[in-house]
Amino acid sequence: MTEKQLIELLNDLSFEEKIGELQQLSGRVYFGDDGIITGVDSNENLTEQEVNRSGSVINVVGPDKILKVQKNHIKNHPHHIPMIFMLDIIHGFGTSFPTPLAQSCSFDPELVKEIAHESAVEACNAGLHVTFSPMVDICRDARWGRVMEGSGEDPYLSSKMAEAAVLGYQGDDLSKEGTIAACVKHFAAYGMVEAGREYGTVDTSERFLRQYYLPSYKAACDAGSALLMTAFNANGGVPSTGDKHLLVDILRDEWGYNGAVITDYGSIRSMYSHGVTKNAKESAKLAMDAQVDIEMCSYCYHNGLPELVKTGEISMEQIDRAVLRVLQLKNKLGLFENPYRFTDAKKSLEVINNKTAMDLAQKAVSKTSVLLKNEDKILPLKKEEKIAFIGPYVYENDMYGGWSIRNQRKVEPRNIETVVKEKYPQNEFVFEQGSELLGADEPILKYDRARGSTLEFEADATARKQKIEKAVKAAKTADTVVMCIGEHTKVGGELAAKAYIDIPKIQKELFDAVAAVNKNIVVVLFDHRPLDITDISKKSKAVLNVWFPGIKAAEGIVDMLFGDAAPTGRLTMSFPYTVGQCPIYYSQLPTDHSPVIESVYATGYIDCQLTPLYSFGEGLTYTDFEYGELKLSKETLSQGETLTVSIDIKNIGERDGVETVQLYIRDIFASVSRPLKELKGFKKVEIHKGETVTVEFTLTPEDCMFYNTQLEYVWEPGEIQVFVGPNSKIEKFKSFELV
Ligand code: BGC
């Protein structure tokens, strides 16, 4: 439709139809337990007619169901306007890929884009139109369960990943097959919730908000994200969903964002829980004034807007603007010309788990896994040795992680034991489970209540003991032990904040027993977040952090263990030494008692080091690299100029490899305190054994910009230090002057 036709349609809609467009329904409205349209769910308090006028729905999964709802909807809607089907497709649809946090560790935006594209291809024929992804909240506190959905602690890296994901989902034309609309979330700064508490509160200065927390949302908006989701949290006491300054002054007016803004689940209603509105009407007023277009699964617009318009507190122009944005979104998706938009059960079955997606899923495992330690080059394993594979994840088929869609696959994932045995049938390997994933003594209190699904805990103390004994017996005679341990696959994502970030006690008990009899331990660690692995790391020779790698986890991990692929990921969230260090991130500000000044009066703790166990950017691979001398093309840099940074890197190891070269800067003196180091560039380079390559970066004064006390985005003259190295711990630098 042309814009003119859209406006004509808008003008032709009744007031009730307009309000309907702004309403997002829950899929529960349509489906009873048997999966057949059963009419209105009585809980929702809407009439059949009101349901028929609603603009979108969340959580209807399966092409047949979607077709049924859409056909019914078009038939019953007074103007036959199709609805939009939305779902959280966070790391794959039928093909589950590594979690977003893992993906960010690839330092490879192209990979993130490909994964988003393959997710869109699978979801499109299944009838879905919008995914609630990417989540670009900056995450610096491992206690928060949702860190697995983001790209970690750094604004620069996170922005690159945000852009890549949007482009991957949406392609260049949203009306084409194989695309879905992106919805960047949660605006804003949800990742900063105090102490990682789920649905907690945030308080940040506007300067920090702009400097560190907003850039990744902006990158997604600039890349064309068709939607943006508000956040549950309040910032400084102002709930995001009613934050006019954030949603209008910054998002709409400054950034020029013209896509549709949707709330998080029920988050207009929850302004009441925040204690800032007394009823639905007040909540609706705040959200409408903040130009929020779609209300997800609460009914404040529905209940509050008619009265607000009648009293003149909300104008018809405001309503029309919001409705037009919804119609524009439908138009971008091609729904007016193509209301069933490629929904095709047969084709969906064909594309789900297609070869390209499955190959990508396997390739992604080594690109996203981070080798944190590899003493004596114990990895890759030597096939001729006697190897014991021990731990619950040896036998686990589900290595998907949180927010994964487990019921849309047609290929069953395999486990590590199966894949090792198939690949190496003749070898002298043994396998022991050693323990369940969770014991009866774990401090997980709320899971069952929240999810409506249960976790299994090993309650039988004798069985627990016997499994450990069998594992110890196997470990005693093995040359090397591969321990596959970690967090439970479902305890990550929303509602999975933790006050303890250790691996489950039952597995730690197993680990300690095995470590007491064998020193050659390789840990394959599964996690949603950085865990406290200080003791585990001390007692093992290698730690291969695989996060949750998805449907091809077993194949990808076995490839890495035996050297058919090399891990090349780098940490995008620091691993704390202990939970007491959280939040922790590399780009700290210098302080009054900065540790750079040699003194006992230094910032930090008296019982723990200041730095994390493993820092941002860290990660090894199966070869080594030597960095040459850093060169800057000039000593001064001014407006309109560029400066070239170059460095030679040599592969001094025994095999070809991929290095992730990282460039950081430090602005030593500025009108506000600037971080000790900030990432400003990265490159992945393949370097053959014995080969040297020159890696170049370009810097401009814009790379040194920051928000000053007046909230102006500026660069100031003065010395800038440049660091290039394999991780954020690099100390050698060269300086130039901004003039
Ligand atoms: C989450 C969002 C999600 C939405 C829809 C909310 O509870 O915070 O991230 O997209 O539900 O499932």
C-alpha cells in the first residue's frame, strides 16, 4: 500500500478498531489445551469482537495454528486487516544456535548476521512476522539471568552485534520471503538492574546512560529495527514504558526513530506495580504520552483510552499516530498484499533444520566457545590416550540454553557420548555420568513456581555417592579426564537471576573427587553467564567455556576437543574471581584511589583481587601469536583527518589459526573521567603457521567522543593512548595528540 492508502485506511477505521490495532493479545486467547480455536479465554476479559479487532498476537507457534487464526481474523475484522504474529526467537527457531552471549564471543558480526538470517528463514514459513530480538542491554553483572540474551559488557561490541542481528533478520526488504522484523529490546538499560535482581530497578545518570547504555539500541535503530520494546525497569524512579524523555525526546526526536514501539509483557499495567499510576487509565495516559504504540498483553489502552479521549487528556492525533505506525509495520511486512505471508506448513517442514542452518550451527560452536586455559597444551586431546569423559553433560542431549524453542525441530540433538563413540569407535575411551545436573541441596528456590515446569534434583544420596565412586574409578586409570559440567540448561534467561554463581554443588562434589585422583583435567563448561570457577580453573589444566551451544553442541564440542576445529571465541563478559566482585567489567573508570597509583590506599577489596579471573577479550586457541611493534601513522590527529594504527602479528605455533585483534583507547585527561580502556575496533584474522600479517585500524577524532557535563557529544584536545592486543589486559601502548 502507498502511504496515502494507509492514511485512507486509518481514517476509515472506527475508534474501536483503532484501539484494537494497539492491542497485542496473548496466544492463550485462541487456544485451549487441544490446540483448537476455542474462542475467547475468559481470563482476558475481552469480547469476541474485541479479540477480532486486535492488531497482533504473541506466542502462537506452528504454521497450521497461525493460518487458522489469521484466516479467522481477516474474515471477522471489519476492515479485514491481517494481524501480526510475534514470538521470542532468540537464538534460532527450529535450529537452535549458541546463545546470544556466546554469539557475541565470536567477535564476528557476520556470523551473528548469518544466524539471524537462518532463524528468519525458518520462522518465516512457520508464519511468524516479528521476533523480540536482539536484546542489546549491556550486561555487567553475572547474577542477572538474562545476560545470556545479550552481547556482554561492552557498548562498542554490543552495537556491532545489534546492527548485525537486525540486518540478518530483516534483510533489505521485509516483504520478502525469508525475513522477519526485528524488535530491539529492552529500552533502556534493563541490564543494569541492581545486583542482577530480576525485574529490579536501575539508577543511572543521563551521561552514563547515553555514553554506555544507549549506543547499542541506537545501532539497532539505525540499522532499521522495525520495532523497539520498552523495558520493565524504572530508571531513577521513572518506569521505562512511561518515560517520555527517553521515548520521545531521545528516541523519536533526537534519533528520528519512526518504527513501532511495543511494551514489554504487561509493562503498561506494571506502572501500577511501580507505584506511579493508580489505575489503567493513568498508566495508559503515561504510555500514550510517551508514544508507545502497542500494548503487550495488558489492557490499559483498551480500558483507559476511550475515557482519556473523551476527556481530552489524550488527543485523537496521538491515537492516530500510534495506529499509523502499526499499519506501517503491517505494510512493511507486506501483509496487505500477502496476508498469509509465506506461511506454509509443508515448506516450513522443509526449511526447518535445513543443511545450511545445521552446518552453520555446528560451525558456530567453535567460533563462540572460549578456551580460557590450556596448560601443557592438553587440548586438543591425543586420540591414542586413554580418555575418560565424565559429567552430566556427557549424556545430556539438550544443550540449548534458555529462551530456546525446543518443539519446532525435526532433527534430534545428540549427546557427547554418542558423537565420540561414533567418531572414534576403536578408541580406549570410557564414559561416566558422575552426577545428575542438580542435587537436592542446590539453592534454587523459585524455579518451579515461575516456569510451570519442573527441574529434576537428585534426591537419592546413595545413588549420588555411587555415581561419584564410579567416576573416580574411571578417572584413576585415565590419562586425561574430560569433565562436562555446568549450569542447568534451563536456568538462564528471564527469571533466572542467581545470588550464587557457582556450578551446582552436586557437580562440584564430583569435580573435587575426580580432581583428587587425576591432574590432567579438561573442563568443558556449560553456562548461561560467567560463573565463579576460580577453584575449578585452579585444579584443571584446560577450561573450554562453551556456553550453551545449541542443536549441534555435541558435534561442535567433539570437533574442538580432538582438534578438527579450534575454539576462537573471546570473552565478552568478564568472569569474576568471586560473586562479590559483580558487577565487573574491564572499562573501569580511574578513581580517586585508582590502582594505577601505587599505594595501599587503592580502590578494591582487602580479601580479593580487583581484577576478574578472566577478563573481557580473553581467550586462547590452538596456536600462539606474537605481536610486533605498534605503529601510528601520525603523532597528531585533528577534525577531518584519519590515523592509521598498524601492527604485525606472527603465528608462532604449530598450526594455522585465527586471532582476534583488539584495539582499545584511553583518553587520559578529559573534562569528565574516561575509562582506563575502551574497545574501539576488532578484527578476526586467519594467520597460517609461521606467517606474519599486518593488521590495520583507522581512527578518527569521532572515535574519541564522549558526553561532557553539558551532555554534549564532543572530543577534547589531549593525549590518547592506543593499545592493540589479544585482550583487554594489554598494557603496551602508543600515544597521539588530538588537536
Ligand atoms: C520479556 C521479553 C519478551 C516478552 C515476550 C517478557 O517477559 O522480558 O524479553 O520478549 O516477555 O515474551
